Amino acid sequence: MSPLLSVRDLSVTFPIRRPGDMPWTRPRGLRAVNGVDFDLEPGRTLGVVGESGCGKSTLARALIRMVPATGRATWRGETDLMALTPSAMKRYRSEIQMVFQDPLASLDPRMTLGQIIAEPLRTHRPDLSGAERRTRVAEMMERVGLLPQMINRYPHEFSGGQCQRIGIARALVVEPKLLICDEPVSALDVSIQAQVVELLRELQRDLGLAMIFIAHDLSVVRHISDEVMVLYLGRVMEAAPKEDLYAAPRHPYTQALMSAVPIPDPAAERTKRIIPLKGDLPSPMDPPSGCVFRTRCVRAAADCSEKVPRPGDEAHRVACLHPGPVREEERAGAAPA
């Protein structure tokens, strides 16, 4: 099956001025996303994980052209989204929709639920009559679990989970092919998270959606994703089918993240050992030489400061000079949970 979206060498650089810089001083470049590659097939879900500040949300915004980016993002094997003008990109926005992290902040407080969900139809389907728009809005409300009598309420009258359902309905009412979810459950209670994730899975099955699901919680990503990509300082550290990555992670960063995932069994949770990450995330303004993860890696060697590891082309890609399973000495140095 040919990819719905094929991304190659996608990079995002923000110009940053430091306090005290003169107006004529050339701004420094902050590389938020650095050479990301992936393919996404129709009906599949790519999970994107990593710490805060690793470039997950910037990657999502680059794909829908909310921030300028370089590289290629080929849509349906034909169109490079990165090469389109803003006016030319408009026709593709109905095919690529996004659900944002903060459900309430993403909704206009001056609009009712019905107006919010109908707004994309007015923009992308001006051929529809008012009656047809109302019918589609009612159908989408029912599909995402919103009651008909809610249609004239305002966002502040809803809970966080209900606001996220409104955001999902607004994104799907124009029948997109790709839904980008930028940490859609991180602001919700655990019980509500499960409901929203299950709703997304049902909608994906019913509508044949492809999804990019961004999250911090690796257990949520495991539940919903087909492939998983791990980012660190804007670079891909590891990418593989879900079963392969969770069964045998090869990159030290992925292994450290996996070791911190809670285990439902209390006895196992008490005895598990967490692989520590040394220090804090480096500044993206001044990333380490060579492997960007080396300053926090328990497996760092002399060559890690000299060579930049690149993920290969195989199904399980690892950007590490010394990949492999967790070593005994690393386990020995790990702290109990």
C-alpha cells in the first residue's frame, strides 16, 4: 500500500534573538525539528512520543503549515505540501485536520457548539445549504457522543472531556483523510482519557482515518498506535512497529522512557527498576555535538561526541552508535521505582 503521507528530511528552524542583541545582529537559529522521516499509510496510526521540548507539537504544526518548514511532505504520492503557497494549501486543509491539546482554549468562547462544528463546513464546503450543514452537524454530534440539546450551549458550559469531543467533531465534520492529535488527552482525567482514546479508535475504524497521535504517556500510545516514533531534541531516536518497539526497544532513550511506564501489577511495580536519565534536556539553542542524547546516555562512548547517528531504512530504525538491549550494568545502576 502506498503511503498517504511521506515525510523526508523535515526540519523547522526558528530565528531567536537574545536579550541585548542589536537590531542588526543576525538572529540565532533554534532547530526545533531536525531531519524527520516517516511514512504513514491510510487507516494507520503513528504515535509520536518524547519529553516536553523535543519537537512533537512543532512537527504537527509543520505538517499543516502553521509554522514554516523545509524538506518534503508528499501527500498521496503526488503533492509536496511544503512547496505549496498558502492559497494552494487551503484546498488540502479539509483533508488534514488537527485536534489540539487544550480542549477549551481551542474553542471560540463566543460561538455555540453548533456554530463551532459548522464553521469548517462554511469554509471548506460553501456549496452546502444551511439545512445540509445542520444535518451534518447533528450527525457528527451523535457520532462523538454529544446530545442534541447541547447544540446552543457555549464552550464554558462543558467539561474538559466534552470540549475535546467538540474539537474532534469539528475536525471530522469535513471528512478528512488524516487527523493529527496533538496530546489530545493530556489535560483530561485518566477515566476521561480512556473514553476519548476509545472514541478516536472507533472513529478511525468507521471513517478509515489515518492518525498522527502525539503524547507523553507511552501506555496510551501503545493502546492506539500501529507504529511509534521517538523524538529527542527534534531528531528521531527510534521508530518501529508498535509490537517491535515495546517488546525490544534498542535505543537507550527509548529504554529509559519505557522503564518509567507504570505497571498495573503492584508487586511488579514495586520491584521494577527505572533506568535514569542523567541531567536535564539540553538547550536546543546549543545542542551537544555528535549524538544529541549523549550527555544523558548511560551508554555514551568517545565516538558519540564525534559522529551523528542516523536512523536507517529498515522497519526498526535506530539512531544510535551502540544500540541493543539493556545491559546488565545499566540494570545494576537503575533505581527501584
